[in-house]
Amino acid sequence: MNNIPEVKIGVVAVSRDCFPESLSVNRRKALMEAFAAQYGAEAASVYECPICIVESEIHMVQALEDVKKNGCNALVVYLGNFGPEISETLLAKHFDGPAMFIAAAEESGDNLVGGRGDAYCGMLNASYNLKLREIKAYIPENPVGDAADCARMIHEFIPIARALVGLNSLKI
């Protein structure tokens, strides 16, 4: 008998409306490609949510419904740049499962507004707002990285999510 829960992680990118949404979307796509390249068959356990949350609770509800509809029981909120702290933290609050927050490292600056994407600053703001709202989410020790780094973080989150899903499903 195998009673280890299966984990399917939904990756949702977030962005602020003062940055091009395409920055977060392209970074999310690069993250998913890096995960598939590094972990092959395990890529089937990670779902790329096509909805990018941009400054709106409407987008948050759409993303939440999408990850639930696609069978995700764990969540990664991916800051492709500075994210909308209310929407991104509410997503973690209303998602019924473990959540992790990670952020994209800055690139060359060629495709950024003023050469900046501010994902690191957004990560600081997100962690502050998670605490304000008393939302428990996993944040890796070094939560900002390039696509390969973030893929590794997601891979390291899988056993954590599996343990939390198993504990939440425990019948005593």
C-alpha cells in the first residue's frame, strides 16, 4: 500500500501594472523550461498557470480557479517582477494547500523598465504582507534566482508540499 500523496504544483506568475506583464510571463516560461530540462519526467507534476496576476483581485480569483480546476494541491507564487502584494498574498490565503513564494533575479536590463524588474524588492514586500495577514507560506532561504535556481527551489519544495498535503489529509 502506497499512502504517499501525489503533489501537483501550480506556478502562478505575478506582476505590477507599472511593468510590462510580458516580463513576468516570459520569466515564468523560462522557469518552466528550466524545470523540464533539469527534472524531465517530474515536469508533469508542475502546472504552468496561464493567468498572470496584475494588480487585480479579479486575476487572483481567475488564477485560483485555474489551478484548482487543473488539480493542483500546492502553489508557487512566482514574482517575475515586483508583484501586487494584496492579490498575491490573498491567492496564498484562499488556496487550500501549501504555498511557496520565489522571485526572479534581475537579468541584463535590456528588456526592463529603467533597467529594473524589482522582483527582489517585491519578495521583501510579499513576505512582509504575508506576515501582516498571518498567512503561512514557505519562503526558501535564498528566494531570488534565475530560471535554473528557481526550478531547483520548486524541486526542493516538492517533498515539503508532499508532507504538508499528507498532514492536512491525515485522518485520526
